[in-house]
Amino acid sequence: MKPHIFHPEADEEYVQAVQYYADIALELGHRFHDEIEHLIGEVCAQPERFWKFDPPVRRHLSDDFPYAVIFLEKPEHIWIVAVMHMKRRPGYWRDRLD
């Protein structure tokens, strides 16, 4: 299993999303956090399993929340480019690839 590294903006949007759901209900914030951590774990275990939707970028969709983990597989780690809400500004994260 490869380690993962967040792009700084991806880390911030992850924290903001957890806070958003926690503000609705603390348990919902915990569920969201657990779901994203589960997605990250699956990505790190088998990155090639997930669809290249914007090559070379791959994504793993949540079944429970309208979010996806957007990532690149690097030789030494998984680089998480975005924790993306699926209904907002598609492609906003592309400038993070530079």
C-alpha cells in the first residue's frame, strides 16, 4: 500500500467539507470523514482499479456523499489533488497539476 500526500488545497477543502457536515450534525461530520478515509485507503491499496476520467488523473466516488477523491499515482505515493464536491465547478483542480 502506497502512502498518500494531499495537495495543500485538497487538504483544506477536505477539512472544510468535514466541518460543513459536522455543523449540520456532529455524527454526520464523523461519517463523512470516515467515508473519505475509506476512499483514500482503497485508492492507496489499488490505485489502478479506479477510472482515469481525465488522464492521468483518476477518481474514486463516494457512495454516500456527493464527493470524489481525485488523485494521481506517483512512483512513491498517491498524490491527492482534490476532495471534490461532484456538483460544483468541475475541473477547478486542474491548475493543481502543475
